[in-house]
Amino acid sequence: MSTGESIISLRSVAKHFGSVRAVDDVSFDIRRGEFFSLLGPSGCGKTTLLRMLAGFEVPTSGAILIDGQDVSTVPPHARPTNMVFQNYAIFPHLSVRENIAYGLRKKGLSKQELAQTVEDALALIKMTGYGDRASHQLSGGQRQRVALARALVCKPKVLLLDEPLGALDKKLREEMQLELRQIQRTVGVTFVFVTHDQEEALALSDRIAVMSRGKALQIDAANRLYEAPNCKEVAAFIGSMNFFQGSLRETSGGTALVDAGPLGQLSASAAENAPGPGSQVSIAVRPEKLRLAWDKPAAGQNAIAGRIATEAYFGDRSHYHVAVEGLAEPIAVAMQKSDRLLDDASSIGRPVWISWAPEAAVLLTE
Amino acid sequence: MSKRFDLLTIYGIVFLVFLYAPVLLLPVFSVNDATVAIFPLKGFTLKAYGQMVNNPALLAALKNSLVVAVGVSVVSTAFGLLAAMGVTRYKLPGQGPVMSVIMLPLVVPSIILAVALLVLVRQVFDIPLTLWTVAAGHILICVPFSMMVLMSRLEGFDRSLEEASADLGESGWMTFWRVTFPIAMPGIVASLLMCFTISLDEYVLAFFLSGLDQTLPIFLYGQLRFPQRLPMTLALGTTILIVSTIIVIFSEILRRRGVQSTKPTGL
Amino acid sequence: MSDIAEPGGAAMREPSSPPAKPLRTRILQRFPWLRGYLLMSPTIAVMLAMLIVPVVALFVRSFWTQNVFEIDTTFTLRNYAYIFELSDRITYWFGIPFPLANPVYVILLVKSIAMSLAVTVVVILLAYPMAYFMAFRVKRHKMLWLILITIPIWTSYLLRVFAWKIMLGFNGVINSGLMNLGIIDKPLEFLLYNPIAVIITLAHAWVAFAILPIYVSLEKIDRSLLEAATDLGDKPWERFWHVTLPLSAPGTIATILLVFIPTVGDYVTPALVGGSGGSMIGNSIQLLFGRQNDAPLGSAVSVVMMATITAIVCLFLWLVDYRKIRARGMN
């Protein structure tokens, strides 16, 4: 199966519930065979979008194309998609086997083929021998696998997963993440995965759409979302981020100079489509890209003086909050064990220098 | 848990005795070899049961009651199911008042329901009183019961099960038959049994709305006036009691077990 | 490579007209609850035809009059005037003066209400401890207890009344039993055919019914609230008074109504164990529609009875501030 070619096209898709715009004019493509995540806080419209892909909601406007066909108004049972529900929706009156075979009734399989298909599916989810179990005898993880198998045996073009790991405890969730990724590689089906857990999305996905208030803010691979967020909201949602506000003075050679008021002049790497001089901008830097030093660093770097306000020790790393005059919020700094400032005596209250290289920071428009 | 025989536990047991003792007199005296229900008990006899099964009027009334009860339970459960589905799966504006009206027959004294229906049937439409009119009256009081039973069954019903079925390729009707109906089944059977017992036992509506064809409670009521027929009446009462108790136990177990199994245990 | 979403961006957008849907689908999509009412419509129709229409017919009938064999359909308040017609001749009932020309219906109504109230009080007093016992004491075999309580609800009402007739009769179980034990030497006559017999029988018939709503509201009480009350210094009795009782009020109030309203109109029990002294308003309605063949007057009596019950229920709910209690129960 070739990747790159698009299997789902969303064209100006919107869904309004009364006056609420759950999904607000979203357009993007999902590529064949990729593991695609819709990431965002609850209420951002990700589940509504997924339910529109499944056919449970009809878009208020716009069109959804699956494999080139407009399916906007096609009912769920006639779509080439299958879904793993948030609570798994395992039929309580049917056994595991009957649950998995549920969608195969109309596929015209012989009894033998059907039994074989179900056995193969049980093997895929490592539940061979569980076919006769009743649904209430299953653990959370097993229910999740059955839901997955039940959807996959229908051979969907796209598999939709609605926060399928949300109901599991942390350890099981991490196991299932690995397994999910493995199954996706084995079967090669396009996965569209809804989650509010950014770590989960970053770990699993080929690409992620970050959603907020019904809009898709940025659609990118995990590392690009982290390293090159395209707006403050994405920057703040994925990981943690320090922001310095100011006005843009000039851009040259991919580096922007910003007047940041009391902090003086700061520099950051700027994209080609950076705004013109004079615009209000923010410089965003990840805590782990900042360095702390007792002495003023050499020139050529951005440097701010402050005082250490808090220190939190995590063993492999330490987190500091540095209070800076003229800034309402303290600056967050994360340091690895190797370059931690002090190992014993408390450093709280001591003056300190924060510095970073211009290419470590991102320029964002306000 | 320590087993405590405190006042409350004693009360609970005494209460059960009070609840059951009067009714249990019926079977006791029905096999007593005497024509009056007084202590001390005399010998054991099944004579009264023999009289009972050889009484043609009784058998005719029994047949009428069965026919009405079966019809009433099926029709009421169908109406109850539709209404319960409508209420449990949609947020209905004005649901409160609509529900109050449907549940009204549960509280309105049955004599009011009876005379109101009688006025409608006899004086407005001038329909002759038959078992049909009795059945209509019974449907009126059974629908709210059926609806309550089915609502509690469907309330925990997870909408995503139906969505899952649609997602797996089944149309609306097939989803109903393959998912909704089987899951609601214990509730449906419980409702059928419950409506059956209600109709079988109901007296007031049947009395006002029946014509020449008697139902069993009307027959029974008629017998109460004749002291010499007391043994047979007791035997009949005992039989009705046993049959309806079995049905009730069965439907209650079904209903309560059914409610429990909807909750997924794995989560 | 990153594809940044362009909300409303021209590149992605194609002129797409919304797909034409039939009007019915559009309306149903707009108002999904209409589907709910569509599902309920047969049931609602049946209830309208068999409950609302008959009651309206009954109401209309109460303004007509009966002329021996046929009904005069001219609108008149004569039936109501008959029921409430004042007179100089004062009838006393338990010392209460009724200055009415035809006092029987009003007296019977007052008497029925008084008896129903007595039944309701007895039922609540009997049912509440039982419900409390089942909710808080029964740990194992809860289902068995529930079924034991449920069976009497569904087994013939008529038979239970009949059982009491056998119990209380002149030649009944209690009399013969007591005589047999030598406690009395001649039958107690006051057992049957009086209001007390009716109240006992009705209370017995309804008490099982009353347990379930109270039980449900007790069962719903969050046990940690009770622990909190104890933790804050309440003794068991205070805890019951401050927490348990108020929180079970919705179920108790529902039970009161569930028992009071239907028993006012009961007529089987008074007919079987009440004798002439124990008869209630239901009996006279039955007579008016039956032997006395005066359906319009019977309708008027029915209407007066329902109106009185409604007024009492509204007054009661207002007195206990039901809105507040219910709102509290929702949390």
C-alpha cells in the first residue's frame, strides 16, 4: 500500500449544534496507511469530527471524501469505515466470537471462512481460545482488543478510534499503545485516532492534527509539532513553553530580532513567512532548551538575569522557576542531571543567568 | 459483617409474617375438610379442587381471563416498549407532562378510570360491552407498568451499542433485531408477565366493562356472596395465588438479573 | 513537510453545495427529539383515546341529567347543586354538622378521605422501618427480600381482601382462633363490617406497594453522607433525623400520594369488609352507575371526588415544599 496518496479529504467541514460550532470549517487530507491522530482538549471538536467520518453526524456544511467518494450523507452502515468506541460497545448479549463476527454477516462468507476469519482475528489480538467468553468476563484491555478485532475483520478502508485507551490504567495503556501501533503496521489500514493525551499522540502517530475550538490548528508529524509549532496555542498545548512578548525589529538570514521591553533585545529563528517589522510577536522557548549559569554568558546568545524561585528535583532532571523582573510569570527551566547547577545546597533566591541560542527559540505571531 | 438481631431485624421478620399470614390462610383452609374457615382445622381434603375443575362457569371465566390477559400483555408491552424507547433515547421537550399523563392510570382510582371508560364506550360510542372492552381497560392500566419496567431496562442501555451495530454494517431494522431487542429481552419478558398477572387479577375495570362474559375475578367476586361455596372459592383463590406468585417470581428474577448484566464488569 | 490547516483557505475549498435532503430528513435532523415523539406517538394516542377522552366525556356528562330512561343533554349544574344543596335540616356525622339536603355524598367523601388518610399514615409507619431495614440492614440475599416484598404487590388484590374477610369474620379465623384458645368465649362482633376493618385491610393491601419507593430513595443515599454526619458528631438518632429522613423525603412523599389517591376511590374493600358502616365514596359511585342508573349524577360525584383529591394533593405538596425537596434529591 503506497503512502502519500490521500484516503480522506475534508473540505470545509463544519458541524453546528444549535449555536455551538463544534467543528468550524476544517479542511485537510489524511494519507492512505498512516496513523493519524486528532489531538485536543475535550470539547475541541475532535470526537465530533470522528463521528462525522463514521457517519453518526452529518456535516452542517462541507464535504467528506473517503477514497474519492463523497460520503457526507452516507449512513454509517454503508461506509467503508469502522470504529473502536470509547467504551468499546461490546455487545453484552453476545460472546467474543459473536461480537467479532457481527459485521461479517453480510459479507457472504461460508461458515468455514467465517470461523477462520474470526480465529485469525483472535490470533491477531492474542486472544486465541477466548472466543466463547461472555463479554462481561473480559477485562478492560481484552474488551478493547475485541472491539479492535471486531472492527478490523470488516476490512475497513479507515479505522476510527475514539479515545480507545482512555478507560485503561497507565501501565496497560502503555502496553496497548505499542500493540496498537504494531497491529496498525501489520494490517496497514489507515487509523484515525482521537485522543486528548499528547504523549499518546506523539508516541503513536505518523501525523497529528492539533484541534482547538472546532479548528485544526496545525497538522504535522510529532517532532515538527514540538519543534516548530505554528501558533501559540499549539506551542502551549504540546509540552510546556516559555513565551516572551515583544515587537519585531527585523528579520535577516532566518533570524529575527525582537524588542522584548524590559528583557532587551532577543533573537529567534524565523520562518520564511514571518510578519513584517513592527508586528507584535512572541518568542517561544522550551524549558529544556534554556541554560542556567551563575555568571553572565558570552555574547551571541540571548541572556536574561533573574532569581531562582523554586526548584523541583526529579532525579534524572530538575525543574526550576526563575523570577525575572518585568515578567509576570516566572520562566520554567528544565535541566538534565549532567548539567544541573547544584546537587546539594539550596539555590533558591540566588541570582542566575538564563541563556539560549537563537536557533533554540521559535518566532510566533501574536 | 456481624449478624445483629436488633429491633429492626425483628421488625423485618414480623412485618413479613403480617404481610403473608392473611394470604396464606387461603391455601390452608382450601384443603381443610370443612365448609367454614374456622379453627381448629379438620382433616385434609382436595374435594374443593375437584369441585373447582368441574365447574363449567369457572372454566369459561378462566378461558376468558386467559384470552384477555395474553392479548393485553402483548399489546401493552408493544406500546410500553415504543414509549420507553422514545423516552430513554431522546431528550424530549415537554417530557415531564407527557410522562405524567401516561403514568396517570397508576394513581387515579380505578373506579374513575372504569366509569370514564364506561361512559365513553356505552354512551358516546354505544359499543356493546364485551371482553374487548375489558381488554381495552386493562391495556390502559398495563401500559404505564410496562413502560416503567422497560424504561428501567433501557435506561442503562448504551447508545453506542446501536452505533457500533450501524458502524459494522447493519441497517436500522437489523440493528433493532440483532442488538436492541435481544438486550431489552429480559425487560420485555418481565413486562409481558407483569401485564399478564395484572390483567388476570384485575377486578374493578373488568366488572364495569364486561358484558355477559365473565372474567375469573368477576366470577370469584360473585362466589364470595355464597357461604356454601366457600371451599371452592378458597381453592380457586389458592390456585390464582400460586400461579401469579410463580409468574411474579420468574419475572422479578428476570428483571433484576437483566438490569445487573447491562453493566460491564470489566471496567 | 508540514501542511498547515488553513481555516477557510481558498486552496482547499471547492464550491460545494449542500446535498439536497428531503424535507422530512431535514426536519428530523434539526429536531432529533421529534423521532422520540414519533416513537411514542402510538402510546400517546392510546392514552389520549382511553384516558383523556373518557375523562372529558365523564366531565361533560356531569352537566347532563338523567330522565328515567334517557339522558337530557342540556347543560345544567343540577347534579352539583344536588350534591351541595343547603338545607336547614342538619345532619351530624361524628359531631360534624352538614347542613345539606342530600348530605350522603359529601359525608361519604369526607369519610373516605379521612379513612384514606388513616390508611396512608398506617402504611407509612409500617413501610418506612421495613424499607429502612432492607436498605441498611439486609446485606445478603437482598434480591430475595425484594422479591418477597414484591410478590404481594402483584398477587390478586381481591384475594387479599377476601383473606381479611375470612380473618375478621364473625365466624372467622381470629374469632375461632381466640375462642379455641379460650381467650374469649363468644365471637367479637366489632372485627368485621366497620371502618376499622376497611382501614386494616387497605393498609395491608397497600403496604408492600409503599416499601419500594421509600427503599429506592434510602438506597440512593450516599453512605459517605451518613459517615460524615457521624464524623461531625451526630448520634445515630440525630443522624437519622438530620440526614436520612430529609434525603428519603422524595420517596416518602411519592409513596404518600401513591397510597392516598387510589384508596380514596377504592370500593372493593369497603364492599367486602366494610358493611354499611364502612362504605366509601367509591361504593356510591358504583351504585349510581349501576343499580341507581344515574350516570350524570355519578359523573358529578366522580368529578367532585377527583377535584377534592387534586386539591388535597396540591395543598400537601405546597405544604411540604415539594419543589425544594425534589430539587435537593436531584443533586
